[in-house]
Amino acid sequence: MKMKKKMMLLLALLLTIFPTLQAKTALMIVAHGSPMESWRKPVLDLEPLVKQQVAAGKLKGIDIVKVALMEYTEPSVASMVKACEAEGADTIFALPIFIAPSGHTEEDLPNILGHKYNPYVREELAEENTEMVHTKTPIILGPTFYYSYVLENSMLDRIKTLSKDDANEAVIYLAHGDDERIGFWKEMLNNVDKFTKEHTKITYVDHALIEMGHDFGKELMPLLTKAAQKKKRIIVQGVYLTSDVKRMADRHKMQDVQKDLVKKTGVEIVYSPDGILPASTSRVVDWIVAQTKQWVESKR
């Protein structure tokens, strides 16, 4: 009788701890990272929003949600992989919230995760004090925004917010780009241009790949000059995750740089104060949920 009672107590104990021993699947949302708090906050805010989708049953098959930053600061990719494993993850779906394929998504991140071994890339990462991931837990790397319509819709949202008289307006989109994968970036911008024209009365849409460096004004002025010959109002919008062209324009004193053009043509130039986040956070969350669902379903 005593032995039977002990067995029943042992069974009850096992049933209590069994759920904690069950395998779990983690979603790790990966962004580039920045030393600027204003850049990091909109990205880190995605974690509780996606967790809400999981709790509401809109993202089944995911037990753990983390946000990781590839460079500059915590939470790093390596530390978040460790955190997922500490919570019992046996598989991790790493979803990069990057604009399009680039050196970051095709070299840096795969090397950090251990998917690739490129000694030159790893040497650069070591110089940046980036910790490599060492794990036996399977990590599946997902797609970038490029393989969806999240960019087209997010940019359309921004233009509709800034537009006052679309028939008499021009739009100029700016993005960073990647010289080694320029085809992806050109196609992405062409798709955004076309989508804007199809869903507004704006007929003049142009774009350029411009970094945030010292030549910002020099590279942008030819586009502004060309657009000012056709339209009386120009909207400049950045296809950036959290950075915005208004801050770039202010930093590079564009009001002074474009002063002669404005005086000569009377054109109004509007620089967007928004990137994709936080303005289009809901669209990004929907994209994260949709991409993760597709991956979960592909395992069945």
C-alpha cells in the first residue's frame, strides 16, 4: 500500500513537471541594432506586441518570442539564443527585419548564427566585438521584407499621410542599398515606385540609394532639381527601418543647400519624419505573424 502511494505521488510529480520538459519553439526577431535609444525602442517594442498575438491564439506553434540586435548593443543575437535555450527552446526561427538581402543578412547574420563560415566576415565581426552563437539547437533563418508587400504598403501609408495635392506632387524615395546585391535594391525601389503610382494620383516618383554620409545633400540635390521642374511639391521619404529623412536633412542643413532651388522654382520640399517603425508597426507585426505562420505550417 505504501509503495502504491509512493508511485502515485511520483506520477503526480512527473505530471507537474512534464510541461516544463516539453520541447518549445522560439521566434527570434533580428534587427541591425544601433547605439541610439530612439532607433532601438521601436524595434524592442515589437516583442510584447508579437507576444500578444501569441497569447491571443493568432500565432500558434510559437512558445517563446525574443527580439535580438545584430550589432552595437544588447540584447545581442548570441544572448537571445541562450535565453531561448534557457526557456526550453529546441528550435529557433530567426526572422530578420531588414529591408532587402544585403551583406548583413547574407553574410553577417549567417556567420553569427553558425550557418556559414567566412573567415573574413568573422574577422570583421570580431573587431566589432560581436559574439558568435555556439549551439546545437537548430536555427532556421527567415526572409527579409523584400519577399512581401510590407514595404510597398508602409511607404504608401507614409505618402498618403504627407500628401496634400497628389496630382501636383512628386515623391522621392531614399534607401541605403548594398552594392554587392544592387539588383534586389533596385527592384525593391521600382516596386515601391510602381505601387505608389497605382494607388494614388501621383505620377512623378523617383528614387535613389543614398547613405547617411557627408554627401547626402550633394547626392539628393539632382533629384530635387529634376522633380522641381515638373511639380510644385516634393515629398522625400526614406525606406529605412527606424531612421527618417527629416533628421538626415536637418543634420545636413538641407534648408540651406536647397535654398536657391526653392527661391527659383517656388517648390515646397517636405521631408518625412517617419521610417517604417514605429509608424507602420502594425504592418510589421502582421508581417512577422504571417511569415512565422508559414514557417510553422511548413514543418507539418
